[in-house]
Amino acid sequence: MRFEISKVLDAIEGRVCTDPSLARAVLDLAEVIRYQDIDGGRPASLLRLGMVIDALSRELEEDSVQVYAVVHRALLSDADLTSNERMVVRRWADDGLVEVLDNPGDRMLEVADLLGLPVLTRVRFDGLRGRFPWLVEQPGRVLAPVPGAGGPVFIAHVGGGHAPVAGTRSAVGVKLLAREWRCPESSCALFGGAGGGGAFADLAAVQRSPAAQPPPTLRGGVPTCPRHGSRLGDVGPRPRSEVLAVRVGGLVRRRFVLTEEQPLVAGRAPEQDGGIMLGQWLNDEARRWISRGHVRFELRVGEVIVTDVSTNGSGIRPGGSMAEADRIPLAPQQSRVLAENDMIELYPGVQIGRAEELPSGATFTPASVMAEAPTMAMRLPRP
């Protein structure tokens, strides 16, 4: 049982992030883990986060959906969690996967406003509607996770419905995300470290890409570290980035961020660090066709350049057209600019393109992050 719980918590860990490019919704972790009516279990459980993430994946019809979680400091020592769960939450905080705060409610809405994300919560926020007009103006931006047959479902606070709706990044959010920030606290996992741009930053901060920095919080209009309350230093433009997505069999399987700093290789099982591995989603015939490293992506002056590095070649689907007559062959070692709405097809049914231009169209359910959860730990409501 203990080993199974650890496995599912590891799987959930892969779905929490503070990366503005990859998060698909924002939530308050301390609230979600106490949705006792979802499974009828103990007062607090991290497994409920996985159940809510699964519900989000089903609604978005997408695998590997990630959420932006804010966490009240008290959760790090909450006696309603097991010692293992408290250790996991502390690790997430230390690694910058979640934000640890004194007032998660305000920050949750600030993040949603800056990034244009939907909010998953049962809180009404009646007193904040003047500050965040979209709470009432945009149906589907705020959804309450509630018990349903087989797991949580969503109910929109305004306008009814159950589908999460993303907004657009606010003008302030666009400006904040255009810059790279540094926290004077050397231990800060969100915004690097001290010493003139992070020369003495800890390992987690050093390994964190500037493109993955969360948005600063604003205090009196001043960019501030949400965890330490310290004024952030502006250390220059944030590297350009582009969000790409992998679609296999009509279902978006994962998203990834391409920056000007590092090209990325996608294929069956790339050997390069940070490579995008597709093998786990491929059938036998696709595995035989697709090379270990099949295509390389580079971002140059805002243009996505794709180069075939395979044995068998690829094809470009201009404008997303699936008509065979429109397919443009891409021979081994040949490069091409990935224009708007273009996608590269490594094998029939295996495509990569810009995330916002690559919708899911599959008829099957995304994989569950709760697949490893022990059944006795999940008491789902009966239909």
C-alpha cells in the first residue's frame, strides 16, 4: 500500500508546475486536498489533487495536463496529512513546483489574471469581483470541482456548464513575463538566487530555465517574490519561447517549451538531454518507422525551425491540412520553417505543432494520473 501511494504521488508530481507556458489551470492545494466528499476518505489527502487533475484532463481531452498550485504555508506541517504527504509537499515547494504563501486565495486569482488561466475552486470570491471583473464576465473561468460518477466533475460558478475556459494574459502579465527576475534570497527556487543575477543560486534555481519562471506578484505595483516578500531585480529580457505539442492518434499527449537557448529532439527515445520521448504512445509499426531521434526543433529569431534527423524522413502538414495531396515530404537532414498552423508528421497519426494550433480530436479518454492508486484508498461515489 505504502509503495503504491508513493508511486501515485510521483505521478501527480509530474503534473504540478509554476511554468506559465505549461500550466492549464490554477488551484489552491490546501483547499483541494480537503474535498472529502469526492472520495469519502480521510480529512485531507494529496490523492484528491490527482483526481481533480484527471477531471481536468478529461474536460480538456488532453494527456499530461499540468496545474499551477498555490499552497498555504500551514500545509507543510498539516497533521491531517501523512508524514509522507507532508514530505512530498515540502519537496514540491523546495523544487519550485508549487508556490508557498500566506494568502493563497488572492495569489490564485492574481496568477489566473496574469496568465489567463481558469481557476478550480469552490470559493465564491464575491468581494473580489470588482478587482477581477472576469469572475462574472467570463463563464467557465472559475469552476467548482464537485463529486460525480467515477470522480470529480466541474460546475462553472457563472453561466453553468463544465468546460474550463482560458482567458488571455493581462497586459501587466505580458510585461512581467517579458522580463527575467531574481530574488535576493539565495534559497529561492522560483526566481534564482542572490549575487547579481544568481551567481550563488542553489542547484534547483540554476537548473530552472528563465522561460519557466512564474509571474511575480505585485505589491504596490512593484514586482515581488510571492514566497519571500522580497523585491525582485530585473535582470533582462526573458528568452523567447514557443510551446509545442505532441499529438498521437488524435489526442494531445504532452506539451513542451522550446527556447532559443536549447534545441530539442523528438523521437522514439532520444538520447539527448531534454529530448521528447514518444515511444510510450506508439504502436509497433510506428516504433519501427520513427527513429530514436527523429526531428530536431530550434527557435531562431522567433521562427521554429524543424530538421529531420531520422532514417525514414517526415512530412509537413501545411496549415494543418490532413489531405495527402497537401503533405510536403521532409527528407533526412532537410530543414524547414514551421509556419503558422503547420505541423510536422513523423508517421501517420503522430504530429507535432504549436500547442494552440493542435487541438485534440480523439474519441478515447486521456490516461489517468491515478492509475497507480490503490483501490482501497479511493471510495468514489456510486453512479
